[in-house]
Amino acid sequence: MAKLAPVVPSRTTLLLSVFTLAAGYSDAVAFFGLGVFTANMTGNTILFGGALAARFVPHLTGVAGIELPAISILCFVLGSALAAFAQRAGSSRLRTTAPAVLTALLLVAAALLFDLARGTRTAPCVALLSAVMGLQSVLALRAGVPGISTTYVTGTLVEAMLGLFGPAPPGERRSASLRPAPQTLIWALYLAGGLLGTLGLGLLGDRALWPPAVVVALLIPVL
């Protein structure tokens, strides 16, 4: 008998959707406004490696500095570690709510810095946004939806293609599983976030980080 794909709770869907949209938005603002990724650690690792290489081959062109990729990677790891530590809490609600509240607070702090600290905001904003991405990445993975990440859309696309064209999971019919649907939605939300973040930077300028901060803060009461 075919086994239907598990139904994702509406609360989990809302959490993943809002975090993905906010991640795409914030990463676009960070990349175009601060010069580095805050969600894409694959890209930052390449930037960091290129900056190290430039120390030995100084004539290389188009290589970013070493400071911002290093800060981003370090703070992403710290944020992930904090969220992972919170998973030891006894209550399942606390395991979600505490990191989500910290995510909202850090986003508000980043929005304040981006808005008010012109000229000295780059490194602290990168640090705060990267920690946010680390926190919410762990929350997304712990949500229990296979193949879904709010910051790692490469893997999400791979999972979608496996769901569409790979062998059906044992005991499932391809028509019944509908596995690519959530992965495709997450990718589309990340794309929408990137689009809105770029527009926000152009239209709102120094206030560009307030929309994701407000949206994530409004999410907390429903968790």
C-alpha cells in the first residue's frame, strides 16, 4: 500500500516560509549593500579562500577583502551553535521560540545599525545578519521537513529534482508523494526575498532592513 507524504503542520510551514523570505531579503541587502553574503556560506568560503590567495598573488583582480567573509562565517557558526544548544531544552516550543526570539532581536539590532550607523555599520551588520542566518538554519533543519533549508537553496533544488525525477521512496507511488512541492516553494520564496531585498535597498536605502525585522518579530507570537 502506498504511503502518503507526511502533512507539514501549518505552524511549521509559516515558520519556514517567513524565515526563507527574510533570509533572501537580508542576504540581498547584505550582498549589494555591504559587499558580502550572510546566508550563503558556500559563497563566503570562496571569497575567504580568494582573499587568502590574494596574499600570495597580489595582482589578482576582483578579490574581496578577507575581513567580512571571515566575520560572516564565524558569526554564522556561532549562531548555529546557539540554536543547536537551544535544542537541548525540554520543551519543544522552547526549542523553537527561544532561537526565533533571538533571531528577531538580532534582526532589529541589524536594522538599527544599518539605519543609524552610516560609515561604521558594515562589520557589525554582517556579524548580526550572519548570526541570524545561522540561528534560523538550525531551526529550519529541526523543523523536520526533508530537503528544506531556509538558507541553502542549492540543496533544496537538488532535493526537488530528486523528488521529480529520482526513484520514488520505498512504499510510495510517484503520484502520491508530491515531494518537490515544498522544495519548489522554498526556492521561490528565497528568490522573492532576493528580489524584494534588492528593491528595498534601492527604495528604502538605510531603512532597507526594517521590513524583514518587523515581519520576523510579528511571527513570534504565533510560535
